[in-house]
Amino acid sequence: MANANGYADFARFVEQAAAAQALAWRSMERVADLHLQAIEGHARAATGLMADAMLAPDADALRAVLARGEHLQREGVERAATAAGDIMDVAVATATSLGAMVGRPARA
């Protein structure tokens, strides 16, 4: 099966495909980690706020907790924006690496 799809060596083609797939999987794993870190930050902030709200002894304390919630919301948006930027960086690095792997196939 020499010269399959323009590749002089089919084994080389398979190796390149496997390397590209491994790179894609590593990138997907990194993206999933970034998502989970952002979700974990959101969950921590929300549970802490809810715990403080349930333990508020009076209305003034509850107002202070709710005011802090506004600040936590801004932090959540910043955390999401940072995660999106990091995910974009992973996507660009992956595309660059995949582009470097792709080259003109060796001709027989």
C-alpha cells in the first residue's frame, strides 16, 4: 500500500495521524481542566456566600452579605473571561502545533 494518499510510507502517515490525535486529546484535556477550575471557583464563591447568608444574624448583616455577592459576581465574570482567554491560548497553540505537523507528504 505504498503511496497511500500521497504518502510514500503508509506507516509514517499512521504515526503522524496518531501524533496529531494525541496532541488533540492533550489539548482537550487542558481545556476541560480550565473549565473545571472556573466552575470550581464559581461553586466555592456561591457556597460561601450562601453559608454566610444563612448565618446572618440580622437584616444588616444580610445586606452586607448580599453586597458582597455583587463583588463575587464581578469576580466570577473575570474568572470566566480569564478561562476563555486561556482556552483560546490552548486552541491557538494546538492549531499551531497541528499546522507544524502537517507538511507536504513525502513522494515516492
